[in-house]
Amino acid sequence: MKNRFFHLFLALAVVMSLAGCGSSTGTKAGGGATLTAASTEFPNGALLVTADSVQSSINAGAVATGASSTGKIVIVDARTSGYGTSHIPGAINVLHSAYWTKGSGLKPLATLESQLGGAGITRDAKIVIYDNTTASEGAAGRIFWMLEYLGCTDVHILNGGWDKWIVDGHPTQTTPVTLAVATFTSQVDNSKKTTSDHIANRLYDQDFAVVDSRSDEEYIGWKLNLETRGGHITGAISMPYAWSFNSDKTSLDFESLRQLFESRGITQDKEVAACSTDGIQSGYAYFLLRLMGYPRCSNYDASIRDWADNTSYPMDYAKNYQQLVYPGWVQQLIATGSAPTLPAGNNYKIFQCDYGASSTDYDSHIPGAIYFDTNNVEARDYLDPDNPFPLVLDANEKVWDLVSDALLEARFAAMGVSNTTTVIVYGTTPYESIAAARVYWAMRYAGVDVRYLNGRMDYWKANGGTFDTTPHTPAPASFTINPNPQFKALTPEIMNYAAYFKANGALQPGKVLVDVRTKDEYAGLTTFYNDPNITRKGRIPGAVWGHDADSNSDFIDSDGTLRSYTEVQQTWSDAGITPDKTVIFYCGTGWRSSFAFLYADLMGWQNIKNYDSWYVWSTFYEAATGTIHRAAAFNDPNMPVDTGWPGP
């Protein structure tokens, strides 16, 4: 009984404490209206308010609308355009760009105070900010951060912004609102504004983290905003701004944000600095950190534009970042015939990749895209192996390894690929994204300048991409294959590797075979494939598990883009898969291992190969003669197989 009373007292004390820290579900506004927290789960939930509570405040006359703003809510429209056409009743328009200078961040304090006072804002005002979420690239967050840095303690962001306000049918007005000039007296909190020197001094500390809110393409090395250097602050963690929202433009819920941060090592025991190009997107990252209750968070308002200018500050990028292109790059290519890193004089082809002679997913495709059947690179008629056409059916080829150089040459030429063609491959679904990686590897082997389009069709659409419904047929071209045998591992090399491991109980020096199938396949619990030919379970002796290349959590982010290469690199490094070795990837039939090859190629690893794959090893290869039995499964018991999970 005594213990129960103690816990009741403790719970009441915690509730009272939280209420005093600004984490209550609602805050009183002038005129008796209440701003309501969008969610009670967030430690600082009062920072994110509902549209209904803002509407109630407007109805109650609690919003500043003119000369008298004392004790009332100031609504700030942070959109860069559209205010003059329509806005939330009573909202004033404040443009974040008026308060900072590129490369150096916020303007002098006296200037900021004059500007904010001129807009009718005081430090003790209750302020609600909104923008049009993803289209504003963090405008509301930038202003939120600036006001907190200057000492404002009652600042909020409207959940869902202008987007949801309109969808939900809330009223608007067209008449501009001007508030009476006020006096803004700042009380600067320097802990909320980080600098390049501070980041440089803390960069390698275990209790410090940098969150990069820019797009994947900027993070890996593409320079989209005239930065001096491409890439990211060394050690920074990629968390693109667009990930912050649900499909209806409201903020992610508490659990989703918690997993997003913590799965990437952004934990509350660390000091966290947010950065972007100019501190705009990272302003919203700062807001989310505050919402989640992170005790030590700041915004680097000068951000990458400042950091990149000082060559003494370290930056990293994917060495072959040009291999992974983005929607804007392809859109520029379609519109102009040219794009950064496209070789001079090259034409281009866009291939939507899938297995089979046709695909209903091709009914809607990227403008000008041609359908590419993966049979082009892995199906031959074993009865007539020199005849590249027509593409064969499963019954004619049971082994899905890479076709001969002669067949590749003929089939690529038939698809309109010449020696001066840059090819862009993509898929519309997770399965087809792996198919595109398979084609990517085959083209890299054949010496084609091939690029992989990051993301799937949803990402293309989200970035302004349009669609085409007209089927396109390639005109045949002249192509001479220029094979890169260093990209392809053959079974005898893998047999030597496995034999060394069996004899020595250790990996062959300077080489690592990487299995990127599921854990159950690796351990020999399943064959995975619904294929009567594959009956043997297990892995090639000495293979190291490199995570499942078909897993969204291991290799793909929630928006369909490739997971940050730095995260994959760390995962591999923890398993002993490092660029100083010859790294050979394999899976079931070579598709997933092609996807892993793509990652390593993007990182610029020099000694990487694809072995295609367990299908050949376990089912069709004869050890004594080195023959691949293409007509039927051979299942040679002399091909060694290990099962179980290695180690203790």
C-alpha cells in the first residue's frame, strides 16, 4: 500500500514537471482560445499544434489582425509564394530569406530585431508558423529555429501546414495583414546556433552527431546549389527533409520519428547539430529534435555552403556518385539532351527493366523509356547458343548466369545501345529495382556508360517527374563489347576460395565472398526459390553474410531510394567487408548480388565482382569437369556447402 501511494505521488510530480516544461497538450491563447497539441506522445508536443485549434482561436478573436496584437496569437505565413493569393485569416507573411545571407547565416542582431519588430513580432508573443510543407523546403522550421535562438519561448508550428489546412476546408482570406510596428528585444540562446568551428572540434566525439537534411543526391556528391565542394560533412547522417512528413503532409508520429532517429544513432544522449545547404531544411530538423525532447540540439544556419568553402574542414562523398542519378538529372537530360557528367557527344537511352517479354508496369513509364527484358542479359537457348534472337523462354535456359560476350554485344546493339550511348536503368517496383541492378551490372561488365536512377516511380513523381504511355521501340545500333572481366567472378575462383576456407578455417587473405541472400538462405534453412531445380540448402564455405539485398530495411529507404551508402558501408565494415579486399558478391541467381555490386561501385571500391551465383554452384556445376549442365540440374555432391550460423 505504501509503495502504491509513493508511485501515485511520483506520477503526479512528473505530470506537473512536464506541464512546466512546455509539454502540455494545449496552451492558452488570447481571448480564451486554446492551441492544442497535435499529439500527446511527443515530449514537447505543444510545439506542434492542430489546425482545428488555430481555427478556434481565429473564431474566438484570439489572433492578431491589425493594430492591436498584444496578448493575441501571431500567425506567420512562411511560404515563399502564394500569400498574396490566399492565406490563413490574420496571417502575416514573413520570408526567411530576408533574415540571412548565403554562406554566413543570420544577419546582424540589430538588423534581425529591427526586421522582426517591423513585422509586428515581439519576443514574448505567442506565434504559430506554417508553410506548404515539402514545397517550402523547411521554411517554417527555419523561422521557428531563428525565433527560439533569439529568445522566443512560445513558438509553434501548424501540423500539416497550408496543405492540410486547404484540404480540410478551413477558411482563407486574400487581404494582406499588417501588424503594428513593435519592439523586438532579443535574448540570444547561443546553444541553439552551431558553427563550423564547433562542429569541427566535436566531429569525432562519440556523444556528438550531425544530421544532414538535404536530398540523397546532394549527400552522395552531386552539387545542386553551386557549392564549392560536393558531398557531406564527414560522419554526418543522411535524413532528407522530405522524410519528415506523412502523405497528408502532417508530421510523422512519435514512434516513426523515434525509429528514424535512433536507428541511425541519433540518440538523446548526444548533442545533435542539424545542417543542410543554407540551414533551411535543417531548421525543420531542429524543430523535430525539439519536438522529440532532445536536450542538446542546434541548427548550423550557414551550413554546407559555409562548410564547403573552407577546405580544411573534412567532407566525404561517394567516389562514383555519378553512377547514381536522380530525377532532376534525368529530367534535364530529356529536356536538353545533356546533363552533368554525361560524356561529350553521347546520346542516351532510358530502360525500364523487368523480367519477361512484357510488363504491365510499362503501361506508364518515364518519357521516352524503352522496356528492357532481363532475358537480354541472362537467357540463352542452350540448343543454339550462338543465336541471340528471339529471346528464349525458361524451358530453353535453366541457368540464369550472364550470357556470353557475343550474345551481350548482339542484344545490346539490338536495344539501340552504341559505344557512345549513356544508358539509364530503373525499375518501378522493389522487384524491378533489383532487375535494373542486374542490367546495370551486365552493362558495367560490357563497358557501357550506364547509370542507375535512384528511387522508384513514386520518387520520380514526388520530384516533378511526368509519365508517358506510348510504347517505344529502339532502333538497332552498332555496338562493340569492351568487357571488364574484373567485374565477374567465375566458379573456379570461388572453388579455390571455398577450398582455402575448408583447409585453413579462415578466409583467403585479401578476399571476401559476400552472401547477400536472406539469413535463412545463408544458414541453410530454406532454398527461398519456388524452383524444383534448387534443392540444396546452405551457403558457399567461407561466405560472409552481407545482409539481405532484397530487404527494405537493409538496403532501401522508405521512399524507395537507396539507403545511405555510408550506412551500408558501416554495416559491411562491421562484418569485415572492406574496400582493401577483393569483394565478391553472390546471391541465388545474381540479381540481389548485382544490387550489392551497385552499392560498392557507387562507393568507388576498386576490386569488386559479382558471381551469379548459388544457382550455378549448388545445382548445375560439375566440379570434376568444370561444366555447367544447362539442360538439367546436376546437383554435384562434390560442390561443398556449409549450413548453420557461423561462430559461437
